[in-house]
Amino acid sequence: MNFAQLLFPDFSLILCGYLLCRYTALNRQVWEPLERLVYFFLFPVLLFHAIVRTPLEWQTATHTMGAGLTLGLLGIALAYSLPHWPGLGRRLDPRLHAASAQIGFRFNSFIVLALVDKVAGPQGMPLVAVLIGVCVPLFNVGAVYPMARHGTRGLWRELVRNPLIIATLSGLAANLLGLGIPDWLAPTTQRIGAASLALGLMAAGAGMQLGRMAQAKTLAGLVLAVKHLGLPLLALGVARLWGLDPLQTTVLLMFSAVPTASSCYVLAARMGHDGAYVAGLVTLSTLLGMVSLPLALGVLAHWR
């Protein structure tokens, strides 16, 4: 399977979003409310529908959860270990590292949800939903804690209200109880899901900006290497450790190689750190995803 050709249409939508935002009247004032619509309504509906429409193999889901948590913990540890590598401690600004280390392990849920059906088929969506459900809380803690330890109360409040977590947990509960979406409502939820994928990808492109990438090039190269090289390699090892089947491994590899979360720069800026620098890293990560995704899905899966 030619993964580069398969993923091209989705990255074309990212490019369309970028061009529309930068060179037309459809600027950030248009895309910011659209991002909120996708994040708070369209994607949660997509996740809930994807989970309840197919009965889950709970042993498979449990293994996927374990693999996701293992990969997440390893990614966080690797990103935050950078200043302790020999010869690097004095070359990395501690404050910039605290803000940008999240680039190395977070993921863009817009791109994950848009790609999974093409890469893994309908069976892949519930597995991705499980990964999102267990990794979003972990990654948010990992991102916020180094920047402001005193902010944990606000962090937990945000996690409880996170729409993706709510949709995932409620979908898993409904699946466990044997509940589903009524036939008369299913076409509506399917159309909402289809709209969310295209709009989510274009919103990811609209958020790209290079910012001040001339600053701290060593740190930028290291955190991007962790994200787009280290994490896919770790995912391959984690898949073997947990004995994942080919479908689970494909989903985990895709999950590890997608670009980082576009909200990284928002979080950094709100917590008083260099948001412009982090925004540049987000943009480069989105571009590097065009290389790391085919690499992870093609070369690493074949190696397995």
C-alpha cells in the first residue's frame, strides 16, 4: 500500500486551510470559531458514533489502552529527558524547553480522526477512540505540569470537561451496555462525522505559522526528532511488548507519527511562555508529518 499517495488528499486539505487563512479574507477570525465547533461538537459526535456502532472486543481494547499509556509515558519521559543528555544541558533554555517539550508527545486529534478510516478501516476508529480517551488526560498533565505545578486544580477541571474524553467514555459505556444510535438518527451522525474530518484538517492548516523559528534551533530539532522519529520507533517496540495484532499496531504507529497538537502554542502562550516559538514548532511538525506518517506506516510496519 502506498501510504504517501493515500495520505495526500488529507494533507491537501491542510494546505487548503493554510492558503485560505493566509491569502484570503477567511482569516483567523473565521477559523477560530470553526475550530471550537469541530472540537466541542463535531468530533465528539464522530467519536461517540464510531464507538457505539461496532461491538468492542474488550480484550483488544484493554491491550490498546495499555499500549497507549505505555507509549505516552515513554514519550513524555523522552521529551523531558533532553536537558539531561550529555553535552545538552547548557545549550537548552530551561523555560523554552518546559514550553516546547509537549511537542514531542502530543498529537493532533483532527488529523488522527481524519486518517484512521483510510489507514485502518472502520475497525480502526474504536481503537483510536480508546487511545484518545486514555492519552488526552495523560498528555495534558505531561504538558502543563512542568510549566506550572500550581495549576493542577485548573488542569483537572479542564480534563473533566474535555469533550473528547466525555464522548469516548460515554461511548464506551453505551457499548458495554449494548446501547446504540437509533436508525433514524444514524444518517445525521454520519454526516456530522464526515463534515468534521474535512473541517478539522482545514482548521489544522489554518493554524500553521512559523513564528520565531530562528531561536533555539537545537531544541527545535531535538523535540521534533522525538516526535517524528523517536515516538514511532517506541511505538513499534510497545506493539511487540503488548503483543498487538496487525490492526492494533497500524493504529498505534499512525497515532505515534501524526503531527503534534495545534493547541500546544495556545497552552504555552496562556501560561506565560513563548507561544510564537511553540507555534513555529507546531507548523514544522505538521509539515514533518507528511514524511513520518508514510515512514511509520510503511517502513516500520513492513519491518515488523
